[in-house]
Amino acid sequence: MRKLIAIIAAIGFIGSTTLSPVLAAQATPGVAKSDEISAAAKKKSKKAKKSKKAELIATDISAAAKKKGKKSAKKAKKAELIATDISAAAKKKGKKSAKKAKKAELIATDISAAAKKKGKKSAKKAKKAELIATDISAAAKKKGKKSAKKAKKAELTVTDISAAAKKKGKKSAKKAKKAELTVTDISAAAKKKGKKSAKKAKKAELIATDISAAAKKKGKKSAKKAKKAELTVTGISAAAKKKGKKSAKKTKKADNVILYRIAA
């Protein structure tokens, strides 16, 4: 609009300046010359052409301005439509983001609930592992006590066996002494009976010596048996002690394994 006003003002200014000398020439007194009249006519025709050109330019400018106005209106409408589309898309995105946020919150709550459940399960497993560890340690202690009792029983049986072996040795010694006494008695009776009985006495002595030697051999064998019994008893007691140590080691290993599992 400002451009149109400026163009119209310029055209008016040009028209006023061109028509003023013509009017002045007509107002002057006297007869005008033909050359002056022709020059004035030429000037008028030129001014008319200029005014037509100015009018055409003004019409073109106004048409261009109208086209620009229409284009600007269309652009404004398109901009408004684009703005409405953008606002609608933003609203949709806002709704989608709100839904995603709600889903994320629900997922977070589910994850936290699952984590709490896992924590409770792990706590229960830890408690079970502790109970199992206590049961295993108690069982190991019971086994250790049983092995100790077995070792004590083995020692008692060994002492009983050694005592029995010693009693047998004493009995065999008594038998040997009795045999010697009987031999002496037999030899004394043989001496009394005379020379005839001397041979019998010698035979009896030889028999007695054989009997005494056999008795001594029996005593030695019983002593060896007693020693063997003592050695076996000591071996049994050592084996029982080894078993007790092994059971103690097993209990320690079981405690260590349980503690390692609980720590893991």
C-alpha cells in the first residue's frame, strides 16, 4: 500500500509540473506562434505517453502487489495449516511420550518388584544354606564324637586283649613250674626205688625236660601272641585316631565349602 501511494503521488507531481507551462502559455496575451504551438503539442503528447506509461506501471505494480498479497495470504494460510499440523503432531508426540513414560514407570515398578522377590529368595537361600551348614557341622561333630568313642573302645579292647595275653603268659608260666615240680617229684621217687628206676627216672627227666621245653615254647608263643595283640591294638588305635583326624578335616572342609557357597 505504501508503494502504491508513493507511485500515485509521483504521477500527480509529474502531471502538475508538465501542465503548468502549457496553462501559463495559454494565459499570456497576444497570438502564439505556430512553432510554439507545435512544440507545446509535442510536449503534451510526450507527457501523455509518460502518464500512460506511469499508469501502466502503476497498474502492473498494483497487480503485482495484489498477486503478492494473494501469495502472502496463501503462504500465511499454509503456515497456519503447517502450524496446526505441527501442534497436532506435538500433541500426539506428547500423548505418546506420556504413554511411554507410564509404560516405563510400570516396567520400573515390575523390575523393582522382581528385584525385591529375588532379594527375598536369595535371603531364603542364604538361610537354608546356613541351616544346612549348621546341620552338616553338627553331623560332622557327631561323627567326630563317634570316631573318638570308637577309638576309646578300641583302646579299651586293646588293653583287655593285652591283659588277657598277660594272664595267659602267667598261666603258662605256672604250668611250667608245676611241670618242673612234678618232674622233681618223679625224679625223687625214682631215686628211692633204686637203680632200676634210675633209668626210668632219666627217661622221666628227659620227658620232663621235653615237657618243660614245650611249656617254655608255649610260654614264648603266648608272649609273642601277646606282643602281636598289643601291636594290633596299637595299630587299631592309630587307625581310629587317623579316622578321627580325617573326620575332623572333613568337617573343616565342609564348613569352608559352606562358607564359600554362602559368600558366593
